[in-house]
Amino acid sequence: MSDLSHIRNFSIIAHIDHGKSTLADRFIQMCGGLTEREMNAQVLDSMDLERERGITIKAHSVTLYYKAKDGNTYQLNFIDTPGHVDFTYEVSRSLAACEGALLVVDAGQGVEAQSVANCYTAIEQGLEVMPVLNKMDLPQADPDKVKDEIEHIIGIDATDAVACSAKSGMGVDDVLERLVAVIPAPTGEIDAPLQALIIDSWFDNYLGVVSLVRVRHGRIKKGDKVLVKSTGKVHQVDSVGVFNPKHTSTADLKAGEVGFIIAGIKDIHGAPVGDTLTLSNTPDVEMLPGFKRVKPQVYAGLFPVSSDDFEDFREALQKLTLNDAALQYEPESSDALGFGFRIGFLGMLHMEIIQERLEREYDLDLITTAPTVVYELLLKNGETVYVDSPSKLPDLSSIEDMREPIVRANILVPQEHLGSVITLCIEKRGVQHDLQFLGSQVQVRYDLPMSEVVLDFFDRLKSVSRGYASLDYSFERFQSANLTRLDILINGDKVDALALIVHRDNAHYKGRILVEKMKELIPRQMFDVAIQAALGGQIVARSTVKALRKNVLAKCYGGDVSRKRKLLEKQKAGKKRMKQVGNVEIPQEAFLAVLKVDS
Ligand SMILES: Nc1nc2c(ncn2[C@@H]2O[C@H](COP(=O)(O)OP(=O)(O)OP(=O)(O)O)[C@@H](O)[C@H]2O)c(=O)[nH]1
């Protein structure tokens, strides 16, 4: 038996922007992990894109040594969690490695839905949750009100919540003191056979697959032969270590600790997240409970603007999936757009991030089709099939029942904005589940069609509540719905990549708005462009983009050459994200016009 009493494994649960990264950076600074200069950038958000958007996506960990006032030095393993609603599944993964979690709440803002959902996950997983009130330096900080909210909305005791300002550093040492006092030390047997849980795996260009693990029992060191339980494969360990936050090799990783393992594994599927590791001579060690597999919620087709880029696109996707197990794709061909891929995403933010990475890191110009959710169909022949693309919808006469995914949305909103939130939920075909007044906030739960939620619900919710409402949601069930396919015709030809699955009740309306929106988005060409919406064989709406009368260059009549060239170049740049469909040029925005139908 060896002593694990000096170890603390914890995560930080916080709603987006409540200060999780800032607080973590303070911890690193106070525990001497980095020099001032290295602290410049927020170290935990390591991907460029993450930093730009200011959100945390990938779970990472940091090991720090804290000398507490009791004279002992504690090993603090901080496991980072993402804050956005698209990435909630990664939170439960990080929490599985911890004994406790800090619930960081912005003392000016109060409790928001995301913190509630993540906090429940932590409590369900048996973690000690320790409330922290952050941003106490702000004049609008109201600690008593926020404590009250923590007790009423989340239901945990907040009497002893520590108040701090991650920005100024005030109270941060109190947070650390309390952390070592209330978060339990891990338990485990160092002399037992190795049993370690893979929390995350990612692909590093130099090191290959790196896995973040939590060792439950035993120890692991360089040279060990490690067995991946689910694949049955054995690999030799090249190195083990921790992030402090720089990647640092250590002699071993022991029961209770969190760190990385590199073992010459070629791709992340060889070290699946949630899997159990043991040594090759103790193959009978039990599997640890893993994680719920994440399923994509939203599918969209992505097509290269230039068909020459198809192979590069395939390669880029292969590389991206090395680091993103949630990303799924399969080839798709479209009459209008040619060859591309149908890609599954966790949500719209995930979709935007992937699209941006493909364009930025791999220099691809892509057209994205309107995102859709997965529908469940019962066919007349008794078969159940799942459809993730309007173009794959079988002939309506062969379908017995069409079912759409329904989510349970949990919304927290201050009373004065409740009315507009309810109006929005009704507009989105929501059915109220319950409503509770909790202090100055209201918690309202709605069952909503996922198709209405994934597109622009979050943005609409923020705008109708002036930014005060917050949202969390999860899949609930499939439910019969009166659905149909809405086709879009351009100059009389059906464009498969523009088809949509819509609710029959508002199909006419959607069709009308959609052709109007597209008319604004499709640039004028040398001829009239007719845009039509059709249900079955019947045209339900039509608009026309009138032909361009004059040549644009005519404007430069008599002008100098450089001006002319500039104009041509401008046109070329504008064309980048256009796709020639038949003889009509359609810009990216027109493919996504459906996202703008409601706003
Ligand atoms: N005034 C004040 N601002 C703070 C404090 N802590 C964080 N902030 C600011 O709040 C904003 C969000 O902080 P982050 O640490 O990035 O928030 P986060 O919770 O990590 O957000 P995600 O990484 O997006 O989940 C930043 O602009 C911080 O500078 C604080 O104690 N006081």
C-alpha cells in the first residue's frame, strides 16, 4: 500500500466565458509551471482556432505541485473540459478521471444552463463539487444572489463557496487551499495489476498517438508491454509523463495519477477513448466502464469547389479524423455538386470548426450543403432505416412512418425574458415539459424537434433574451411527424444538393421564404434565373433573379488598365466559393439559405 493522499484530480465546470481558462492559468502561474513569457498565451487552449474563438474544445490536462499552508506539497492534476453545448460529451470523459470538480460561476452573471448540466453529470459520477464565485472584481458581482442560485437551481450547498477574481488573482490561493481540503484523494493499489482508463487520444505529427490516461491501479513505465483491452493488441511503451503544462517525461505513472502514454500506436482507433489499458502479462484485468459513444447529430455534404481537389479533400479528412473521433464521413455524390463527402457533426459549431480547419489548414475551397438531422423511417416492408440526407429519402409511397428526433431542452432565463423564450419555443414546434421559478431565474424545459434546435435556435434564443438565456439539450426520442421533401429547382432543374426534409405544416411557408432568400443570394447572371420550390410534383413558390443588363467592365469605360484588372480580380475572389450548377453560378450562402429562413 502506498500513499495517494497528496494527489488531487479535478476538473473545472463552468459556463462558457465564466473564467475557467483564466483561473487555470492562474493555478499554473502560482504553482510555477511556466515563466511569465510562456504564460502570455492562454496555454490550455492550444489550437489556434480555439484561441481565436475563445472556446475550449479538446480535453487536456496539467499536473502542478502546490505547497499548501499545512506544509504538504500536493500533486494537482487538472483535467480541462470544453464549455460549449456541442461538446458536452467530452465533459463526462474528463470527469471520469477526477474525484472532484470546481464549479466556477461568474458572480455577475449567475448560474447558466451549461453549468447546471455539467454539474449534474459530475454529481452523477460521484464527484465532490466545490462552488467558486469568480469575477468578484466586477462592480456587478453579487455573491449572495449567485450563492442563492447555486443552491436553488443546482441544489448544492454554497455557504462555503470561495470568492475570487481569476483576473486579478484575488482569492485564488483560497481556492487552492479549499480544493486540497475538500476534494478527496484518489484510491487505488499501486501493487495491483495495471488498470488505466483512456480519457483522450490524439495524433501528434512527431509522436504519433498520444493518450491521456487515468491510472486506477498499478503502475506503467517506459518499456512496458501494454495491452489495449478492446483491440487485444500489445504495444511497447515509448514514454510516459505529464503536462506541466509542457509535455514532460516521468519515470512512471502510478495509481491515482493522470498523464500521457506514447506506445507507437499508429492511429487513434488503436487507442480508443474510454478503453482500458493493462499489461500484456495481466490480460484478465477487468474493463473499466467506458463512455457513451458520441453520435453525430447533424449531417451535411461538403464538396470541393474544384473537382481536382477531391483527393486532397479525402486526405485532409483522414488526417482530421486522427484527432477527432467524433467526426464521421462517407463519400457522397451529387448531380449538382459532383463528388464530396457526407460528414456527421456534433452540432453547428463543430461543423463550422471543421469547415474552417479544412479551408485554413488544408487550403481547400469547399461548398457545404444545408445541415440535416437523422430521421428514422419505418418502411412498408417492415424495415427501419435511418436517413441523414434529403437526397437519400426513399419514395414517399414506400414509407409507413417518418419519425424525427426530439430533444429535451433545458433553458434558464431571467423572468423578464420568459415570454419571448416561450414564444420562440412555440414557433419551433416545442411542447412544454415543465417550468419552475428558481429565485430570479426560471427553468423551463421543452421537448423540441432537433431539426429546429440544431440550426439557429441557440442564436435566436440569445437574441430574444438579450443574451441572458442559456441552453442545454440532449436527444430524447424519435417521434412520428408529418414530414416531406422540399425540392428546389433552378431554371427548371431539380438541384439535389438544395433539397430539404421539412414539416408538412410549414412546408409552403418555408418554400416561399427560401426562394426569396435565395433570390437575394444568387448573383445576377447574363440570363434570368428562375428559382422554384416544389413539394412532390407541385411548384409552391417561385422567384426570379433578373438578368444582368450591362457588362460590369462597361463601368470602367475609358478607365485605366489597373483599375480594370482590380475589378476582374475582385470578381475572381468573389467567385471562390461558388459552384457552377448547370449554367448557373450558386454561391455558398445560397446552399445555406435555410439557416436564414427564420431570422
Ligand atoms: N473582470 C474579470 N474578468 C475575468 C475574470 N476571469 C476571467 N475573466 C474574463 O472573462 C473572459 C472569459 O474568460 P475565460 O477564462 O476565457 O473563460 P472560459 O470559461 O475559459 O471560457 P471557455 O474557454 O470559452 O469555456 C475573458 O475575457 C477573461 O479575461 C475575473 O475574475 N474578472
